[in-house]
Amino acid sequence: MAPPLPSSLPLELLERYGHSPLGCTLSASDLVGDNAFSDAQYREVLTDLRQRPEEQLAVYAHVPFCHVRCLYCACDTTVTHSLEKVDRYLDALECEMAMATDLIGRGRKISQLHVGGGTPNHLNEPQLARLMEIVERHFTIAPNACTSIECNPRRSSAGQLELLYGLGFRRISFGVQDLNADVQRAIGRVQSLSMVRDVFQTARETGFQSINLDLVYGLPFQTPAGFRSTLDQILDLSPDRVACFSYSHNPSARPHQHAINADHLPSSAEKLALFHEAVHAFTDAGYRWVGLDVFVRETDELADAQTEGRLHRNAIGYTTMPAKQVLAFGPSAIGEIGGALVQNESDLKSWHNHLDLRQFPVAWGHRLNDAERRRREAVLYLMCNLQLPASTAVDLKQDYDRLCDKAGYGLVEVSSDGIRVTPEGRYLLRGLCAEQDAFLDWGSCQWRFRLPT
């Protein structure tokens, strides 16, 4: 049964906590940290990691290309039809991985691999095969690793899906966003239900272990009734996981969003009602609401992990595999290594220029101190497991007290054991967590995710 919407919430509180950005890579200027984080500092972090060969690693590779720019997009991407440009990107990606593995050790085992974008399946078949060859030359993919890739259904063919499966991907995510024709035209992404269904069924027949579909709420012309129709059509497909993200309208930072008429966007309260439709639809259909905005089958490992309080989150997304070291490659890619948060240059040319000089293309970074690390771990635990034991917050009194204050709004419950998020409070969970963690903007960069879907 769907949790009820928060009742009688002041508009100010809704505006403060109700907004959550569409999951995608932010630019370094959006983040809090040290823009002067240097190549030398990053090399030091990687060299330290070499001393811990037993630590589990995850790898994220960002493919920064699309065949067309969708108007709602908040990702760092380059529209290109040049095979040469993509081949040059792969050359540079191999250089970046080689530089990193020269420092941490070649052939380190990875328990997670995620390829995101952009549009990874914008690459042709030889380029996709080469990308995996590059990864496998520098890392060892564990037999039970979570291997996932994002795909645009408009670019997916039966042959391509068979290739991706043959290359070792076992989880795949398709961006659907909305199936209403008016919404699709307004965001510049027209794709029919029949096409999405054909691609989905082909992926299922190919043998992928898990298929995720992405939806976005808060788009122009969305209404509860129209969005419910999309949700019902998605449920008919019976995906393993669904990620439902909030659209963030920020045309000053992303000029292409000026093409979306802000007058056609739902208000904060209307967006919350749209998300409630999703929660209602999926939970009534037997899915479990996990973390912020993901719905999974009751038998999914993420559902069990959340119930047992062992769900984790890293720079790739929700996982049962606590790989705290996430190595990120490609323009705008974000990683977490040795307690340092690091983002690459977003601009493709700048990323190339650094690597041409055999420098790491770091645009932003911050090494967490002990207090920041403990705060971050506590907030991520709250986000994943919907509770914060008092024993884990003994030295975070100010942050803990600030969360306790939200009990007056019915967003959390406080006991001697700790804090538990209420069913109503789940709708504003991202805002609550962001208030506690100055670096959560980084953590929300790859929600779409940059999930291990």
C-alpha cells in the first residue's frame, strides 16, 4: 500500500525539501569542494589505494555522446555522428585507465562495472567491443560482478543487445521518461510504446538478468491521469526495476532547456502528486520502494538488503556490494577513492587535452576529513535504510538534532534507539539528507544510475 502524502505541509517546507534533481552528472561548478584539486593529489590518492589490494573496487565509465540532445537533459553530453570522434574518445579512455592502473596495480578485481552517459549504445558494435576490451585489459571483472549499461531504446537493435550480452553485461537500463505523446513532443524525445515494448521484450529474450526502466516526473504537460497511464503501460511490461526521477529545470546552466516552456511545468505540489502516483502504482503492483526513487520487485536483492538494514550506496548507485572505491573514467565522470570525491573535466576537449599531456583530467575534488566522512556515511545509511541508529551519531549531535526537529512535521520518528523516516517523510527524504550533507549534491549527480540496474 502506498504511503500517504505528507499532510498539511507548509509551502515553504515543500519548496525546501520537495525538489530533487534529475539524476545526471553535474558540472564541477555545481559542486562544493576544491576546484584546485590537482593531478598530484589524485595520483597520491591512487598510489595509496595500491597499498590496499584487498579492497573491492567499482568502475564507472562515462560515454559522453548522443545522437540528439533531449530538451530535458541535464547530462554532460556531446551530439556527434563522427566515428572518428568516438574512436579518439576510446583512445583517451584507454590512456586514462592505463594511467590509473599503473598506480593502483594492473588487473585489480572489480565487483561493479557501470557504463553510463550520454548514450553508451550510441557507439557502434566494434566500438562497444573495444570499450569492453579496454576495461578487461586493465581490470579483472569478478565472476559475480554487477555489470550494467544504460541504453536509449531508440538506438537499440536485436543485434546490439545480443552483442552487449555477449560482452558480459547482465543488467540493462532503458530511458523511457514518459509515454504520453504531448509530453514527449515537449521534451524532444518521441518514442512509441510499441517500440519500447519491442526493445524490452528483445532484451528479455536475450537473457539480461535485470531490466530497468527510467521515468521522469515534473515534465511539461504531465498530469496525474496522464502519468498514471504511463505507469500502467510500464507495469504491463513487468520490468525488474524502475527508477523515477524528478525533472530539474535550470536553463541558466543548461541553455537547451530554454526550449521548455516553464509555464507548462507542474508546481512543487503537483510534482509531489505525480510521484505519489508512481509510488501508489508500483507498491500496489507488488514492487518495493527502495531508497529515494527506485522501485524493485519484492524478490530483488535490494529489497532484502533494505529490510535487513544492509543496503549501500556508492557513486554508481544502490548496491548490496559495498565497493567504497569507485574509479571513474571519461568526461564529467565522478568517483570516490580513498575518502576523496573527484570529478573529471566535463568539457570533452579539456578532458582530451589533459590526457594528451598524460595528466589526470581532474576538474574538482575534495578529500573528506573524519567528521565529513562520518556525516556522509550516516546520511547515506539514512537514505538507504530509512533509519539512523543513535549509536552511529554520537559525534554528530548538531546534525542529529536537526533531523530530530523534523519530527514536528511528521517526517521522522525519534526514539531512544534512533531516528526512523516516516512513510510520509520518504517523499521529502532527498531534501532531508541534502540538508545534512554538504556533499550530497555530488552524491545525487548520478542517481539515474548510475544505479546498478
